[in-house]
Amino acid sequence: MCLIVFKYDPDDRRKLIVVANRDEFLNRPTQRAHFWQDHVGLLAGRDLQEGGTWMGIHTSGRFAAVTNYREPGFVKDNVLSRGKLVVDFLSGSASSESYVEALQAQYDAYNGFNILVYDGTSLGYASNRSPNPPQLLAPGLYGLSNHLLDTPWPKVERAKNRLSEALVSDCSSDALGVEGKLLQILEDESLAPDERLPQTGVPLELERKLSAMLIKMPDYGTRSTSLVTMYSNNELRLVEKAVCLEAMTSNYDDSTVQYHIEPRTDNEPF
């Protein structure tokens, strides 16, 4: 993912709400969100180049997502895929706290990343580019892009404000209508003014284009928007809406896929 906004409140009916855009090269082979045959219970899209994923959930009530840390000139070859971190957490049983703590020993094996992990009880965050140690997040509303958690990039701030406004105005009993509104909050192609652009080491013109929430470029852009909702009764929903860009091939699937996982009533292992 390249832009994630989320509200975490373990005491709320919807204890975790995540809205995210995946930005990627348009020719990178990808599978839409689906249940993986080689990882029982794992529901996510799949990067067919490296085999990992950018965001997903597990029927056991786990969630994870990763973003790259933008640092041109410092990207190393022959390192491990950051998308495998999401798969490792979702298919494992480690707590959020123990996972992000143990991850510190592997930081050098990856290019820059941010990772969010949720075990059903606690939400953890770690970055191998942060001067701070991994942490468990307090309830609140957060934003994450290609820098550190809550770095006040214009699109991160706009996205957080839009999510907050959408949740405040959410008084409808029409759950599907609410989901549609949430999926729309990141559909913003407006660019940040030059004086508010971050300086991440890319050329100014590219920095401008990357400042949009929804990115459209000839060979790179927002491929999909996803919404994950995790309820207090352990009910789970994942909705993935493809963004159909003109530069994509004519057979690109621009549909919306939805998965609803009912709460479990037994204690059997997954």
C-alpha cells in the first residue's frame, strides 16, 4: 500500500476500520483479493512477481499491511520482499507485540518499510527507518504513506480528515452505503501546493504527481482501493475496488470484490 488511513478503537462496534490505496507499476502482475490455497484462511490480493501481498486479513481475526519507505538512491538489490512480512504475520500466531519486537533483528534484510499488524486484540506498528522502537498503538485515527506513521504529508492529512468526517456523518443503517462512501474518501487526484510538498529525493515534477491521494501516471498509479472492517463480534469484511486506468490493458478487471466472514462460534484452530 502507499496510502493508509485507519481508525482503531477496541471498545467500538467497529474496532478497526482501514481504507487504503495501493499504488504500483501498472505492468506488475497482480491477483485480486482472494483466499489463498497455500495459506488456509488468508484473504488478500497477491503480488505475482514476488509472491507476497500489500495488505490482507485472516479468518482468525488478524490484519496486516505494509508500505514502502520512499528513499531513492538507498534501495538495495537482492533483499527480501516486504510483502512476505504481511503473509508471515497473517499465517502465523504471534501476537502483534511479539511480532514487531522480533522483526527488529531482521530490519537489514529489507528495503525501507512500515508495517501494521493486528492480532485481534492489539495493533502494532514498526518501521526499519524509524529512530523509535516498534510500538503498540493507542486508540485513535492514523495515517500512513511512504514515510513514518502520521508524518504530516498533505495527502495523509487530507485522508485523515476525510475519514474522520465520514465516520462522524455515519448515522446510516445502510452498511453497504457507508462502505461506498468510505471507499470514495481516497478518490482525490488533487495535487499539493509546491510549498507543502515533502522532499523525498525524487524530482519536483514527480513529487507533485505523488502528492495526490489517487495517482494516475502513464506507467504507475493507484491500482486499487481497499476497505477492511473488523467488528467487535469478530465479524470481518474486506472490499477491494479496482481503479481502472486508461494505461492498463483492456482486459484489466475493474470490478469490486467483497468478502464477508461471519464470526466464529467455536474454538477450533484455523
